[in-house]
Amino acid sequence: MKSGRIIRIFLVPLIIFIAVFLIPDFDLQLDISYLLTTVTFLFTIIIGFFIAAATSNYLNLQSLIAQEDGALIGIFNAGCFIQPSKRKALAEAIDRYLITCLEFDFADYVRNSYDEYTKLFSVIDSIKPANETVLSVFQNLHSYKYTITQTRQSALLASRRVVKSIHWFILILLICVVFVLLFALRDQNILSNILIGTMATITYLLLVLLYEIDANIFLEDVMSYVTVEQVFRSIGKPTYYPEYFVRKSNFKHQNSNYRVGLHSSDGRLKIKLITA
């Protein structure tokens, strides 16, 4: 787990909860219950809208990635059927493309895999039908090629963030007001303070949820490899995992053999084969 996410998910919520018991009591001399109801209602509407919009983009991006992986399998099968001699070159091109894509986040993989994308298309374009019996399959090959281009362009739009700086300013301002009003409700009752700390923590975690969905990192570690493992299996290559993913305590691989990308001190990527 990345250190930034540990801070967001565990450290900050813990600080907020402990602050309920450490910050001295204060009285705002206001109708706190009415203000709290109004502010929380406004906060719920705004964050609900942004979570819905960001989730729509996120699910669309996941769907596009699944389509792209399916098209890669189709390209390999069709290419091998049309011209079996291209099997190795096609498998290598797809393999290099996928490895490059997996080294970057969802939001960045399209921009950073352009060179491998063009090399893959060069291999596809070099495949020629030997006779008329494979013409229909040849058409399917180029249909899959079009799907790759279409999904990559659509992914550029789907990976864009919905929540801008001004929106985060409004949400953070609202959550600060909620915290002040919640903290003003504290008394000597420990159970009441625990409930207030829990409510404040949950309110903060809603912002974290919105951030992770909008930044396309929500369940990224799981979703990244659901479909791509099938592509590696189809082209006859061991599944590839980035180094940070393998270092996770909950890492599980489907096959006895898999590859890990290791970054050297000079920034170069070295691929290591792990065998059971």
C-alpha cells in the first residue's frame, strides 16, 4: 500500500477521531442543530453529485479497458490464423504494449504507451492474407484494431477528473464547518463524543472516497489485472505485475510462473521471471 493512501485512510481519520477528545470544549452561542442539519444536507447533495459523476467516468474507463483487452486477444487469435509466421512478433508486440500500460496509472497509460501502441499497429499492418478464405478473418483483425484506437481515445476522456480545484475548495470548506459544528456538540458523555468522532471521521472518508474514484485509483490494484491476465495467458506469456503490486501483503498470483518489473537506480525497467 502506498504511503499516501496510508495517510489518507488511516492516519488522518485517527487524528480527527482523537481530536474530538483533545480539543477543549467551546460554545458557539448558536442554534447548532439547525445549522448542522442545513450544512450536512448541502454537503450531502454536492458530494453525492460528484461521486455519481466520478463513478460514471470510472466505470466507463473500466469498461473501455476490458474492451481493449478483449480486442488484443482477438487481434492475436486472428493474426495467428491469417499468418501463423507472425505469431511470435505479434505476441511480443502485445506483451510490450501491456507491460508499458501496467507501469502507469489508468489516467496516464494512454499517453505513456504511444510508442508501443504504434509498434503494435506496425506488426498488425504487416499481416497479409495468403488467400481469400481468410479475408473475413482479416476484416475482423482490422475491426479489432479500430476498437483499440477507439477505446484509447475514449479512455483519454473517461480518465479526466470531474472535481476541479474550486469544487474541492467548496467541499473542504463545508466539511470544516461540519467539523466545527460537530465539535461544538460535545459534552462530558464519552459515548456521545465517540459518536461525534465517528461522524466526523465518516464525513472525511467520504471526501477520500470521492478523491479515489475521481483519480481512478479506487480498487485499481484489483481491477487492473482482472482482464489483462487473460491476455497474457492467450499470447502464451507469464502474467506481468509491477513491482509495487507484488510487494503488497495481499498479493496473489493465478499462475505458478509470473514476471515482475523491477526499476533499477538509473530508471530502467528490468523484468524478472518468478517460478514456483
